[in-house]
Amino acid sequence: MASPVDPPIYSALLRDWRGSGRTVPGYRDQEWHQAAALPGWSDRPPGGVGLP
């Protein structure tokens, strides 16, 4: 999110990026919400995927 101390060029850049659908640090977008809504991988062993 833009803070009050950000130079105007950065605030304008963030608005432009968000307006064109780009991912912007500090803002949760639709892709974030989709990824966060996925269930955990409870069927996998702790520490990663096991080898066959």
C-alpha cells in the first residue's frame, strides 16, 4: 500500500499497475485469494513429497 511519504511517482506507478491488473506488493489480488483458499496437502508426508 502506498504510504503518505511515498514520492508521487511511486503512487502513480502503483495505481497504473493495479489498474492494468498487475500484482502489486502489499495488495492481495484474486490469485492470492484463490491460492489461500486451497486445502492443505494433508495426504503428503511432513517434510515434502516422498520419492516412489
